[in-house]
Amino acid sequence: MKATVLIPAAGTGRRMGGSINKQYLELAGKPVLAHTLTLFENHPQVENIYLIVSSDDISYCQEQIVDRFKFNKVSRIIAGGAERQDSVRNGLKALTEDGFNQPHRPILIHDGARPLFDCKRLSALIEAVEESGACTIGVPVKDTIKDVVNKTITGSPDRSRLWQAQTPQGFQYRLINDAFTQADADGFVATDDASLLERLGHPVQILEGDYRNIKVTTPEDILVAVALLGDDHCSG
């Protein structure tokens, strides 16, 4: 079964300090979001893409991103919510409405502001989701991490066990939908989707990605992303 991709891109990009949302900033002649969509548009195991943006940006995205760059796999552009978790929940509801809610369908969730994911790793991620139900991309941390309370270090976790979570994160539809339903019932809010399954005791595998898969959040990230796009990269 081919995968469906949800791309939450409703963030305001406040840390950029400008009036334009970070996913629409230009990166090597194209908006950041266009680079991100290209990662999945060209992959043969991706059936369709659901783009989740601010309600005010739906028309802009349709005209200036989807139509302009001919993203044929974008099935729908959906209004996001107040928080990222709300946006992904809206995406899952749209899948149900459109009949893409088969229990074992691989659902990949990827940040709109991550244009540098190495899509050559996508097949391995989809295979892991099919086999285990849940898998995320990540990298081992490079730096020493400190526990801090009131600006005082309280401990130093064992770095050999620490990984930095990235996206895409992949799940079988039944698992991620059930996890969101339970989170809603409990009033639980997480910073990533894998956490919703972790709290229910479901194992989540992790595949090593690469350190280029940055999230474009600050003006400095644009400069880094421009340099990294100079490498052989599948976003085109």
C-alpha cells in the first residue's frame, strides 16, 4: 500500500522576525514549502499529499505553491489549527472524509519547514511503518545535554542514549488516529506525533537520518539551507 503524507505548515514563523510565514520564504529561487513538497511529489511510494496551512493562506498556497509548481499529488489543502497537534488532527479527519483511512495505510507526517530531508531514506521509513506500525527519523545528539532547573544544572543524561527527533514520522493510520483520539480525551499535548504513541506504550522505531534535515526556523537557518542545497539533494 502506498503512503499518504500530511504536511503541517500553518506556523507563523515568529522567530523569523518578519511578516511572511517561514514556509513561504525564498530558498534558492523557490519557497521553502515548494522544496518540501517536491521531496514527496517525486517519490513513487507516495500516493497523495495533504497540505495543512493557515486558513488565511489556503488560496495563496493553491495558486502560488501547488498550481505554480504543478504539485499533482496534493489532494487537498486543509485549514490548520491553533497548534501543530490541532493541524495534524485536522489532516487525519480529512483522510477519513476522503476514504484514505485504511487501518494499515502508512501515514507520514512531515514539517513544512524541513526542505532538506534526504528522500532516498523514504522507502526504508515506509517499510518500517508497514512492519512495526510506527517509526520516526532522527539523529544521535552531538552535544552534551544538561538537565536544568532555575538556571542550575541538575544532571547530565547519558548522551549515548539520546537522539534528536526529526520528521518525517510514520505510522499506520489506525495507530496514529487512535493515539490522537486518546490524547484529545486526556487533554494531552505533545511536541511531536511519536510522543502520542509512546505514552500509550506502543513501541516507536527510529531510523537514522542525517544532520542536514534542519527545520528552517530562524534567519540563520535560511543561510545554512542555501549552502546545503548545493549538495546532491532530491528536493531539486
